[in-house]
Amino acid sequence: MSTSAWDITWKVLRLTANQAVDELLLPMMDSDRPLLRNQIVDCLVRRRCKPALATLVTDWADLDDSIKEIIGERSGCLSLVLRDAIVGTDSQACRNACDAVLALRDYTLVTSLIAVAENDQNPLGPMVAETLLELALRLYDELASPPEYSHRHDPQRVRDHMLTALEPAVRRYGYHHCMAIMEAFLVLASRDNPALKLVLRDPQAPAYRPLAELLTSSPRPSIMRLVLSFLDDPQAPNAAFIILSNRRDIDFVRRLLHRLGDGLSEPVRRHLKQVETVHWVSHHPQIFSELNEHEQQTAVQVLLATSHNRLQVFEVIRHVLAHGLPEGRQAAAAALVDFKGVEANSAVLQLLTDADPIVQSHAVGQLRQRGITESLRLSIDALDSSHEEVRASARDCLREFTFACYLAAFEGLDADIRRSAGSLIRKIDLETIPALKRELEARGRGRRLRALEIVAALGVADELESYVLPLAEDPDHFVRMAALQALAYSPTEAAQLALETALSDRSVSVQQTAIECLQLRKSTENNWVADPTSEHDSAHDAWKKSPRTYVAWDVPADTETEVETENETEAVGPSVSDKP
């Protein structure tokens, strides 16, 4: 593509060393023709014409955006002029220079800004200090945002450059007392910064107090991020956790809870254990009212992990239980396990009737370890809850009562206790039915007989019908009789057919048992219930009210029952060859 005469002209004007070009173009900088004016400014900026650059700084507030864009594309073209204005005495020129530094993001002037800000005798110092802080904040935004290559600099390298300039100024705080310098340093510093750690480990250092005050009270996200980052530092100074515990502003508390919302790691727990006072606890009603339910849950967990006064933490727990949101209340209910005494016990008992099943489950799980009166009865009652969470918690706290224990003690129990204890064991031990199936399939005659008695006691013949029906045809007439007695409580047609078939059994005893079972079915055929053991509710209730009954069958869960062999039949009863 051909180059126009104008392009050639402007190129010659930009590249020529003839100073007359400056004298020609300077008067035309304020042309009322925008395109011509922009070309003139671009030409003078590229030529580094000092009078033109000075004019641009002087008129910075009134410059058109297109001119500022031209200047921004020539990185560093105004740096020398801006430096002169910053260290000068003209307040308007200094103000314009500060605005230009921020607009152009000219980080090369950090050293000059610090020098003026440190001079407490310079009336322009506070304005320059604020510019330094704002420049640090803009760099932080760049660091936290996706890369923008239009900036023509590496934010990480610029950060290192600024910190190198700021660190000596931090150590000189005793001479300049400029808080903006300290804040700019904290905005950009990481927890691993040597200068920061050195100050935080020396409370006598001049910079310790201002840095601690800023870390404790600053609402800037960058500084709050810095405070929270010490939770991940295994070598964090103790001052960092004093600062963390002193913060009570809701924004920081929320950031802390979000930071720990995925769970407290072991290193974090060790750090929190060093926190002896959490100052926002004194404002907990207001704080918790502004938290969402997940934040409330995490707040309870954080408080428990600290070494804060336990009585005050308990008050927070009670407040959350009374006024908190669901997840917060659930965490508070679980937290009661760490508290003993009458008040904690009373709180747990109140939660047994809570509308939230998860809160109820936490309360049920704590009953027996607290030694509460009738805790065993309350745990047993929870087995009949309509909520699976509550039933699971009750099963867990009654886990020592297993089917293995019941099986080992079965022979020594009377009929009522067999039924009531068996019904409860079935609710407590979810392996009851699978284990009973294995007993029904055992080779040993004694084990099968005992299993059939348990089936009858529990009234689960309909559930185990496919295992019981084959035993109604067992070669051993004692096994057949026990199977018929178990089927008597099964309302199915298959059970009825098995009983009728047994009327023609070769054993008179089996025939008589079949007759008795059919009569029993006829007398109850209009009153079938889902749970045949319900007719023994009175015995069941009596058993629940007398926990001492447990002693009758409370044997270790790992007790193994002896496996009988086929040869044991002679010791158990008559031969299977008994004829009718």
C-alpha cells in the first residue's frame, strides 16, 4: 500500500534533529482541529520535546482523552517531567503530576514519590503519599486480575521493584511517621516478606505498632488477605494470630469463615489453638445475625478450635441453637459434645424434640456418654423416630448391643425378653436379618433350631419365608416343628399351604404342631399387623424401663457361637427316624 505525503511528512518531522521543528509545532498544540492537534502532540511526544511535555503536564486536567491515550502509548515519555513536578514546590504542578502518574501507571517514579512522602516538612508530602498508596492499590488490582498485555510491563516485576523501594521506608517509620507508606507496603507484601516478618517478630521496632494497627483495622481486601494468609504459614509470627483474633469487623469475619469453610486442616487447627481471645465473640449476636448458615457453621467450628474462654463459647453455642440458621444450629448441637455439666445436659435434652432431625441426631448421640438419667431409655425411644438420621445416631450409641450378643444369650432368656430384646436388636443391628439367614442355612441342627426360634420370636417369617419353607421339609422332625411354629405368624398363602401340608407329615408331633399353628392363624387371621410382636408391647415397655435386663445377654460382640455338627442330633433329641 502506498504511503501518503502526510505520513511521509510526519515521519520526517519525528525523526529530524532540527530543533526548528519544535519551534514550529509548539504554537500549534492547541489547534482546534482534533486530527491535526493529535498528530502534532504525537510528533512532539516522540521527539521528547521538553517544553511540549511540560505543557502537557501543566494542562493535564484539561487534556482530551485522545491526547492522554497518545501519551499512554509512549511509555515513560513524561517520567522526567513528572519527576520534576513531584519534587518541586508548585502545588498545582505536583497535583497534575500525581494525576498523570496514576493515569499512566508510571511505576518508575515510586522512589521519587517515597522521597517526598517521607519528608514531613514538605506540605505536598500527604498528597504525594496518597498517590503512592493509590499506585500500590492499582498494581494490586493488576496482580489480582487476568494479564493485560496492553500495560507493557510485568506486574510481578513491578511489585518486586516497589517492595524493594518501600522496605527501607518501612524501617524508617520512626523518622517520617507516614502511614500511607506503611499501607502501600502491606498492600503489596506477602506473608513471606522478610521485612514484614522481621517487624512482626520485634514488638519494640518503630514500625511494629503502625503495621499492627493497619493489619487489625484496615478494610482493604489486600490487607485482609495478608492477615488470613498467615494461617497457611507454619512459621508464622505469634503477632499474626494476635492481630487475627483482634479483628471484629464483619467483612473480615466473613472472609475468615470463607477461607476456612472447606474444613480446618491440622496446621490451621494448631494455629487457631494459639488464639486465646476472639474479640468478635463479645459481639456475637450481631455478628451471627449477619452470617449465612454455612458461615455460622464454620464460625462455631472455628471458636471450638481456639483457646477462647469455654464459658463464653458455650454462650455463643446456646445463642446459635436458639436463633441460628439450620447449618449453624446443627454445628452448635454437635459442638455440645465438648461441654459438660448441668447446663449442657439440659441443652441436649431440649434438643431431643427439636424440629431439625440432624440436630436431634446430634443430641441422641451424646445421651449415654453424659450419664443422663434414663439415657438408655431415651436412646431406645429414638430408635422409633420417623427420621433416619435420628435412628442412625441411636443405633450408633447402642452399638454394643448386637445380634451376636443376642444369639449367644438367647437360650437363657424367657419368652417375653426374647421378643422384646429381639425386636430392639433388629432395630439396632442392621445385620440382624442377614445374620439370621446365615443361621438358617447353617449345617448344624442346633443352630437352625435356634434360628427358627428367633424367627418366631421376632415375627419375621414372612421376610425369611424363602429360608423357612425349606426347613418345613427338613429330615429332622424337630426342625420341621420349629419351622411350622415360625410360619404360624406369617400371613402369606405359602405359609398357609406349608401348614396344611404338614397335617399329613409322617411325624405325629409335626402333625399336632401343624394343627395348633393353623388354629392360631384362624384365631388371628382378622388381626394381622405389620409387626406380629406388637402384642408383646407391654413386655417390650417393661424391658425398656428395666435396663438391668440387658445384663442377661450383654456379652462381648466378638463371642463366637459353637458350630454344631450333624453328629449332635443324638444329644439334642430323638433320632430323625422317629416314626408316626
